[in-house]
Amino acid sequence: MKAREVNFDGLVGLTHHYAGLSFGNEASTKHRFQVSNPKLAAKQGLLKMKALADAGFPQAVIPPQERPNVAVLRQLGFSGTDEQVVEKAGTQTPHLLSAASSASSMWVANAATVAPSADTLDGKVHLTVANLNNKFHRATEADTTERVLRAIFKHDAHFEIHQALPQVAMFGDEGAANHNRLGGDYGDPAVQLFIYGREEGGHAAPTRYPARQTLAASQAVARLNQVNPSLVIFAQQNPHVIDQGVFHNDVIAVSNRQVLFCHEQAFAHQDKLLATLRERVPGFMPIQVPTQAVSVQDAVETYLFNSQLLSRDDGSMMLVLPQESR
């Protein structure tokens, strides 16, 4: 089946600010209380999207969510007009107003986990919305994200949208940031690699920072998305790198078709995982970056792996890297 990959990017919202809301994300903590520039950030995002579109890559945009989230502030007991609700929250609990004003929905990798039709039992494209329940400011995104995705993929014969998993720690789900797909052409069935940080009752877990993705959540998403069981692999992220600020798998690894570009410390039992992928993925090509060349801390600070690995029409690939502007 002929298929193409489409890039969906988020647009930075008007209330984008550096509040340090994401414990475990060292960039979030490091930049806390610095001055933000939402307008410039939105323009930078649009320029990146335009550059990819001009280069021939199908590009789409997901709009920002309404912020401040007055509805969630009302749920927390603030009353009056919308203006009064915002004023009371800002005066009494500024940290809650900050969370309700977060523009974090710009990170589309956390919106949902996608299974293309080539991998599913019913031949539909499935999307399961992430609950993001490890962080309050992100957990409030799920309902709106579901509505947005249902509006974009509004064709029941081809798409199936699933609501987020229950909002409990056992089913912590961070979306595509902890999911990889490895195979040949986009229209052919491929292996879906789900990465989790912790397992209920498991012993190997980080001790400094939270492991946001659970095995139970990854298994539930695979079931909801009707991924052919023969195409599914579950693997654990290295708990030691989570404790160094690798809060999502996409901070330490990125994949495209048969290529897995990752740090040598990305996964628990990495040699065994790579051996399995060699058996399951024709032409599998792992590119492991040694710690001697790039430390885990360098990966966290530069977001080397939190990038896009894209296929050109001539069969070659390109890595789209982030750059910090001053």
C-alpha cells in the first residue's frame, strides 16, 4: 500500500511562559522564571513548518488550546466571571494559574500514540489520546486534544480516535514520545516499539525523577489501537538516564523506517533489544552514539535525539535538529 508520513507540529500559545512546571525535565527547571516571547516562538515554529513544507514534506499544524484554562480553575473552586476567576487564582494560588496557563500542548509528540492502518487488525488508522497524568498542567489537555483530533481525522471509515486512559498513576501515558515504529516503506506493516519507564511491581525504576510511562499504559494503548500483536515489542527505558533528565524516550532515541538513532544508554538491556529488532525488522540499522562522544547530560541539554528523522524521496534521510536562539 502506498503511504506517506505527515508531520504534525503544534503552535505556541499566547500564554507560553517558563514556569518550571515539569519536574524531571531539566530544561524546564533550568529556565524557570526566564522571560518568554510567545510571538517569536510561534513565528519560529511556523518557519520550521514552512521550511519542511518547502522541502516537500507534508506538513500540518495543530492549534494551541484555550488558555488560561478557566474551566479547570472553576473545578478547583474559583468562582465569578472568567476575569474574576483568573484574578482570584492569580492572587491566591499563582502556581495554579501558571499551570492553567501552560502552553505545553505545543508538544504534539505527547498528544497521542498513532497506529497506521498497515499495522492494525481492522485496517484503520488509530489514535489514542495521551492522559499525561504525571503533571497537572499536562493532564488538563486530554479532553481538548481528543476533540481536536476528532475534528482533524473526521472519517469513521478510516480513523478511530480513542479517549485517554484512566487518570491514575497505573496508566500513566505520555503518547508518541515513548513510541517508535520500525520497518520499511510507510505503507507496509512495521514493528511498533513501545517504551515504558516503570512496571507495577517491578524493581528497576528511577529513584530521582518519576518514570512517566508505565508498561500497563503501553499495553493498553497497543490493545486500543488494535496493533497486530505480532508487530508489538515492549521495552524498558534505562532508569538511570531517566534520573539524569531523560523524561521521555524521545530525549534519548529517535527512529524512522529501519533506522534507530539512539544513545548507547537509552534502554534497559539494550543489547538484547537490538538483537530482537535485528530479527524482527528487515534491514534494521541501529546507530548508537557512545557516551564517550556524547554524554547523557549533553543529550539532555542539546536535545540531539529530540529531533525528526525524515525520509527524502531519493531514499536518503535527514535529521532535523533543534537550535536555541539567543
